[in-house]
Amino acid sequence: MTLQGVFLQLCALMIFVVMDTTLKLMTSNFSVLQIIWGRFFFSFLTVALLLRLTSGRLPLRSRAPGLQAARSALLLCSSLIFTSALAHIPLVDATAVGFASPLITVALAAIFLREAVSARRWLGVGIGFLGVLVALRPPFLTGAPLHWAYLLPLATATMFGFYQILTRKLSTVDDSRVTILHTGMTAGAIATLSLPFVYVAPTALEWTALIAVGVLGGISHGLLVLAYARAPASLLAPLSYTQLIWASVAGVLVFGDWPDAVTLVGAAIIAAGGVLIALPQRPRNGLPKA
């Protein structure tokens, strides 16, 4: 089951980067609020259709509706802030700063989920946060003032850390299908309320992009829910570092943004901390465990 969770997490992370790339492309023509509306509205429709076709019903009833609504709202806020950042800074930079999320998740998993986190993993968290500070591009490294938009992915990381903790918590309360359906429901409803104030009529190609963002979002977060139902949060969270690979490729091929030395050094330090966290712990009998 743990290996299944790891595989599902890796697939979800790759799809996240494809979605973020599309979001960044759209920020030049649309309000962030309209983009986020498309992302959640079509995500909810996609998930609802798939669940209807596969199970014959929509599993709406939750044993913890408040937690489900809070989780969806956290995702809305984190997506809104991250998309705003993409309008101002390169995709790979935003992704690197966003790597604070798995570090925060490990810490929150220890505090709220009572998951065992060894001293080595806490050291990895500390090293990772040092890398995040580098990725933030402080003035003493770059010689330029810190761009305010670099703080947005950091705020996103904090919210997404809590989102992943609630995902793990709800995996013990609700069926995965219930959580998958609720993922975009509250967020989509809130985003729809703002649409009349920011709506710009899309072209046929832009409608395709809006729908694609929603479909990718629905699939990726569905995979995320399934992953967290199969493996502990403290193991899955560090796998988020693989996003840098895909974000770097997308940044170069789509936007012509090559990651510079500061971004690469920060990402390397973060990845080193992630390796310390991801390595299996060894209990007293000498056999490794996740």
C-alpha cells in the first residue's frame, strides 16, 4: 500500500506542474479569480462525472463536513495566492519557494497527527527551511531587493501544508471518494460568487484551457487523496521536491525561464533536507520502516 501511495503522489505532482504551467499562461489575459473559478468549477464537474459513472451515485455525505469545507477553502486560498505569484515570478522560482510545503507538512503531521518524526527528519526539516530562505532570493545573495511576490508561494506552502494534514486526517474519517468530491465543491462555490465581477469572455481556445485546468486539478487532487489514504504524510510530503524537475523543464520550454544559481542552490539544499526526511527510519530490530 505504501508503494502505491508513493506512485500516486508522484503522478499527482507531475500533473500539478502541467496545471501550473497552464495557469501561468492564462494570467496575461484573465483575472486570477476567473482562472481559479475555471480551475475549481470544471474540476468539480470532472470528479462528479467520474464518480457518477463509476459508482452510480455522488457520495456527498461526509462524517466531518466542517473539515471538508475547511480543506476545500484552504485549497482555494492557496491556489489563488500561488496563481497570483505566477503572474509576477518564474514558475521554477515559485515552485522552489513552495517547497516549504512538505517541510511544514512534516512538522504539522508530528503535531496534529501524532506521526513519529525522528531527530534525523527534524534535521531535514531545518536544512530544508534553510534552502527555502535561499530560494527566497534575499538581497545579500542577489544584490537586489526582495520581490514581494516571492512571499506568496511561502504563504501558499503554509496553507497547502494544512490542506495535506486535513487530507490525511479525513482519510481516517471519510471514504476517499467523498473527500475527492468535496475537494472542489466549497472552493468552486466561493469562486463562482466572484465570477460576475471579473468575467471576461474567453475564446474557444481559452475555454479549452480553462476546462483543461479544471480537469487536471480534479485528477491531481483525486490522486493526492488516494495517496494519503495509503501512506503517511511525513513520507509523501518530501516527494514534492520532484516538482522542481518538471517545473524547470516547463519553465525553459514554455517561458524561456532558465533557473539561475540562487534558485538551483536553494533547491539543492531543500532537496538535501528532503532526502533526510524521506529515508526510512530503522527501529531497534534493524528493519527499515517508513
